Amino acid sequence: MTDPGSDSPKDLEQAVAVFADVRPRLFGIAYRMLASVTEAEDLVQDVWLRWQAHDRAAVDNPAAFLATMTTRLAINVTQSARVRRETYLGPWLPEPVDTRADPYLGAERGEALEFAVLLLLERLSPTERAAYVLREAFDYPYRQIADIIELNEPAVRQLVSRARKRVLVERRTPVTGAEQRRLLKAFVSAARSGDMTALEELFAADVISYSDGGGAVRASRFPVVGASRVAKYHKAFAHRFWAGVDVAWAGTNGQTAALLSRDGEVFAVVTVTASEQGIDQVLWMMNPAKITAVSPEAPRAAEGP
């Protein structure tokens, strides 16, 4: 390790340039691992401090070195995050991230970014999740993944295969982005008016509605399951909930979300995941600490549902 205070201005400038170049990828890895913007940003900041203090002259491949550090730290944080989420009040949902500027968040592909996939990845072990993210989103060679997570290559291939199968088996084929947006708008319109018939027609038979309030705001502590029950649930609070609510649209996690606000303050981010069967999941993200990283699409901010 070197003393960062002993770096020359030129050395530090070079360290900053190297880190800035790879930072989008580091954040993309960390976010997919943690499903939290705040935790991912904190982790990337930790990586920067370690990079700043490291003997950088001894690093042959800075991008690989930084990706390895990020992944290993993320595995550790994921393990501790699981313990915290066991005591989380009500359903836990991924923290939405604005993907308009960078729809792939530093990845070669947009894998493991949509809410439905992130929720499935929560069921994997941290090491399985890391292997899947590095392979599916960033197309890392199996040998490099093996070096990063400190396993042999056959074991990594098995981890990726198992994770891939689990995602494919448990996730229905999603609709196009345009259709997802149409269904979300139709849902917001029907929920706002309390039109139970319209809601039921939009839902898959086994639709699930999740509300993430984290104990900070009033929200259902349990998922609501089934087309009829979910429709009744949304009809029951339509009159009081939607009074004075303005709706704007945002690009979050590669799909459209509705931003709900009162008096100019966003209090909920709502989106749906859907397949040929209709809307499979309704996701209500209402924990104030988790909805600060998204903003409305400027061209459509005043558009109604």
C-alpha cells in the first residue's frame, strides 16, 4: 500500500481518470448485486478509497482489478444485507434506479436489471448472484469470473447454469417495453378510478401486489395475491389514496414507472411487470429512503395516465 498523500498530482490525476473510465461498470456490478442505489454508491466510493491508497504501479490491469474488488466487496455486503432484510417491515423491493441516461448501467447487456429479475436473484446465494451478473450482464469469460470469485472454472459454469435456469423457469416471458408502458398506464387509470372490472381484465390470474413502505409510511405489510383480491385491494383505497395525486412517468430499471406526487413531492414509484397472461406483479415502492434516485421524463412529465 502507498500513502495517498505521497502521490504526485500527475499520479492522482491518472488514478482519477482510470477510475472514472471504469466507474459505470463498477456501479452496474454493485447495483445488480445489491439492488440498492444507495448501497451501490457507497460500495463504489469504498472501492475508490481503496484504489487511491493502493500500490497502483503493481496493477497490470486496473479495470480487472477494480471489477474484482467491487465484486468481492459486493458479495460481503450482500451477505450482511440479507440479514438486515430478514427484519425489514413488510415486503422488500429493489431500489429503483433511473436508466434513461444509461439504460444498461455500464453493462454490455441489460441483464439482471429489471425488477422481476432482481427479485429472483435475491433467492440466489451471493456467489451465484455474482457469477450470473458477471456472465449475463457483462459477458466476462468463465475463467475471469473464476479468478474474481475464487472458484475453479467448472464450478463457475455450474453456478451460472443453475442461476440462469432458475431465472428462466421462474420468470415468464416479458412483454415488450411499449406493451409494459401501455399496461402500466391502463393500470394507473383503472386504479385511480377504482374500476374493478378494468383492473381484473388487466391482471394475470396469479398477479401479486407488493407494497414496500419499510415501516416509514403506511403500506400493506403482506403481498396481495390473485386477480380478484388485488382488484378489490386497489378499489378499496382508490377514493382516499388518489385525491390530489399528480402522475408523471420515468424510466426505471429499463422499464416505465409512474411517479406519484402530492404538492410537488414524489411519495411513490409504481410499476408493473407483465407477460402474455397480463400484469404479473404490481410493485409499489413507497419507502422515502428508496425513491430519491428517479425523476420524471421531461417530455412526458405532464402526461396523464
